Amino acid sequence: MEQAVSVVIRGKFLIALKDLYSDVCFRVRVNCKTSRGYVVTISGVRQGCPLSPVLFGLFIEQLHEFLRLKCPNIAVLVIEEAHLADLLYADDVVLMAYTHEELQALCDALQEFCQNVSMKVNVGKTEMSVFQQRIRGGSSQEVEGVGVVFYAGVPLVRSPVFKYLGILFHETDWISRAPKQMADKASKAMWALIHKIHVMGISCPDVQVKLFNSMVASVGNYGSQVWGVRFLRVDSEAHVFSNPFQNVVLEFARNLAGVRSTVSRWVLLCDLGFLPSSSLLQARYTGKGPQVKGRRLEMARRGPV
């Protein structure tokens, strides 16, 4: 940590940081009871300190540079001309390569970096996935030459599903399962909200809609900038309601209004102020929320019954 920080921080501020971490100790609090003695730590950053994310960011950035120097020709094409071999978010690390040999080289470089900085990788929680193209007929074309990847001599378990930042990536289905995943989570949040509304006796429809938008819609639309591209079209009712989360919104609207399923979906959503999820996705992609919302709302009111 000190070596990483000293690259960009020098002088009195660096001396102050060293003094801040010279004698770090803490106590444990469980069930309103605090331990008597203190535990002395010699690694890591202070929990809850506003400076900790910056210090950890400076530290973990060294891993990116180390991998770039050790494996300069290993990377995957992400978008346009951008190539990446690693993704770093907090303490999650993703290594990406086109071949088994390249991925093994990245793992070996990661192991060397961890040995240099006295950091450990939780091998039990480390998995590998091989993304491949689905061929006609529904089967997948197995990638040739896929072998076992090792970290520190331990073979990594191969998983067909890769979960990164809460979004599922499947080996053959890619991100096509993410919309259903987010809709299922949103449905659970919706029923929990409905129960809370009944317990608290909230009867105002506007308040209930605002609660839904803040507590449920944020769950259902999570990561939609990645998986929501195929739901941007709003030229047909069938395509709009092909978005699984749109049906969660409709279910909440029917529960709120207390109407039957024969009532027009468009009329019900518009009367309660719910915009089509497709319009909200377009607002996210274009950055023109009010204009897009207005056009899509007009389309919804003119849409099929």
C-alpha cells in the first residue's frame, strides 16, 4: 500500500498518511456488546473512513499496470478499439482472454502480484467461464482447446453462469437471461412494498406510484444500459410488453387500481402515470429524458387497446 500511494502522494501528506496507519486497532461489536480488548491490524484500510476508497483505488490500480506489463499482448476487444484484459471493481477482479493459455498467463501474473504485495485471492470463490457461440438448432459449439486453469496450483471450477455486479452472463445465452433475472427481483420487491403499503395504511395512489418508482423500478431497471438494447423498440404493443419488467409494472398497476385483466393495459398505465419501460430505456441511452418521455407517452396514449 505504501509503495502504491507513494507514486502519487509525497511530502507532508504522505507522512500524515503513514502516521494515520502506524497504529491501527479496533474492537468488535455484536448484538450491542463490544469486545473488551483491541485487535491490532497491519493491513487493509480503515472501515468507514472517506479516504479508504481512494487509497484502495491507488493500490489496486497497480494490478492493472502489472498485468499490462507482464501480459502486454493479452486482451479482448470490448468496444470499438478498446481492449481490456481485466475489470476491477472494489475487491472483484475479472480476467479476460481469448485462449486458455492467455488466461493461464493472466492468472500466473495475478499470483505473482499478490505475492509481491502480500495479498490473497479467495480461490474457493474464484470461477472461470468460457463464452461460446450458440449454433443453429439450440445447441452450443464447444470451444476447442479449453483446459483447466490453475491459480497457485489449484484448479478453478468452470461455471456456465458468470455473475458480475449483480448481472448474469451465460456461456451461450450471454445477457439474454438478465431481463428475467431483474424482473424476478423486482417482483419480490413489489410484493414486499405492497405488504408494507397495507401495513402502513398508505391509500394515496400518487404516493404508492412514487414508492414503486423509487423502490421497485430501480431494481427492475438495474443494468438496463447493458441488457435493455433489444427492448428499445416501441412500434408494437407486443414488443413493449416483451420486457419482463413491463409486466411487473402492469401487475402493480392492476393491484393498485383494483381492476380486472380485461381493462386496457395502455389506459391503465397512462392513467396512473406509468411510462412504457422502453421510453425510459431510450431516455437512458440518449440522455434526453423529458423529450423522449413526452413522445413515448403520446405514443402510448395512441397505442392499441
